[in-house]
Amino acid sequence: MMNKKLVGNCLMIAGAIALGGIGILRQLPPATSQGVCRNTNDLSAVSETRMVKFEQFGIELEIPRNFRTMLRNDGSISILRPGDFNLIRCLAQGTPVLGTDAIYPQTLRRQPNPQNLTLQEFAQRRTVGPNPKLSRASINGIDVVFAEIQSQFDVAYGWYEAPDVPGIVEVQSVNKASLMNLFDQATLLSQATEPLLLANNGAAQDPLMVALATARSLGYTPESFRVSIERQNDTVENPQRSTVTITQEGLLDDSVRGQRFTISLNKNVNGTWTVSDRQVTWRCQPGRGSQTYSPQLCL
């Protein structure tokens, strides 16, 4: 269960305290009597659920229907209770917030494993902090190594491998019980979408399908966001080069307003398409960085 607490006068998104990363610490704007953010309490999960496929993480999760997912500019995805989601939306829109809250999402991200370490070795390398507790379990056929770290803010991590997903998937939450609950509702996908798309007959002959598969490998997901896709060819008839631009706007992120994937492709002599270049750019929230799409990360 994700918990929310009052902590001084700042919003802390409990993040990579234990793994060398930095959680988000932000001073809230002063509250006013009008236009104040509402519905930021821990609204209860509804009994109805929905299935969400995270193909870039090789996993499908059953979550309460009123829970939301949020894509961050590093390619990670956070699962948020409705109150937490409303709070982040208010901050992204600059709406004053009454009081202060700490948000503890469940977050999935991919980590590279260039040395091909085992899960246990990888967890030991990734885990720092005082007296980390490592354990291992198999849940719904998913082999997971857990780490619990107690510091100023308790945090827990789980690592697993998925077929055709590069590296190792890292899942972060406030405690091991929350992670166990997530994996209890998880199903490991037999294959990730990217290899399936490129393996389907004729899929590699469609530059749009190749571009979408490439964007997914870079962290793109259409879940919960407004998406536009544009394709530009070098010629009207029998194009040999094509550029596909996938833009996500209206991201409910306190620093990122939108992200754009630009995929360039060349046509091969056999009629298939190959990616020649790929780029990810971001448009930031006011005061958090570039207001136009730029390769610079938002603050």
C-alpha cells in the first residue's frame, strides 16, 4: 500500500534515496483562498480494476481502475493513487496546494546490465545504504530480488528480467509489502512488443510500425496521454527515406510538459525499413527548462 504523510513545507516524491538518485524536493507555492488544489487526499481505490500492459518492461499489471500511470522524462513509469495524481497535476499547472504531502508511487524503470550480472549480483551492486536487506522470491513465475533500505525515508526495490527486454527492470516503492502486492497482480509477457512488431510478417516493411517499436524501446507509451504521430517521406512515390515524429503533450509531470521521439529510417533493397537515427527531446514546464523541444533534460 502506498502511504502519504505530511512532511514540513515541501513536497517530496520519495525516490532514489538509497540508490544514489535524488528525490524531488520542491517548495510549494503559497495557498490562497481561491483556486486551491482539491482532492489530493488518499482517495480510496475502487473495486473495479483494469489491465495495463507495460511492454517496454515486459509485464502486464492489474491495477484499480481509478489509479493512474505517469510517464517521466527518463522513460520510467509511476503508478499513482488518484490523490497523488491530482496533487502532481496541480503542481504541474501551478495551482496552489493547501498543506504538504509526500508521494510514494510505485515506479518501474529499466537499468542497463552491460556485464550480464545475475539478478543477485546486480541487486548487490545497485544497493547502497545502511544495512540493506536482500531477499528473493518467485511470484506468478517472476523471479524477483528485493532490497529493503531504511534511512530517513524507507524505500524498497525489486529487480526482475523479462524476455526480450534489454537490461534488468527495477521496481521501486515505499516498502516490500507494496512491491509484493504489485507482483501478485502481475503477468510476465512472453515477449516484448518491439521484437513482436519487427518479427511479424510485413511489419518491417511499414516504417511507421518500425518507428513505433523503436520509440517504445526508448520509453514511449500511449497510456493516459495525448499523442500525435507524423510521417514525412523524401518523395511522394516510392520513398527511400522517412521520418516519423511521435509527440506526447500534456504530461502530468511537475517538470516535463511533453516529449517527442524523432525516428529516421532508410528503405532497404528488399523493401524493409531500418532505423538510421533516433532522438528524444523534451518540452519543460514553465520555469523548469526549455519551452521548446530540446535534448536537454528538464529541471
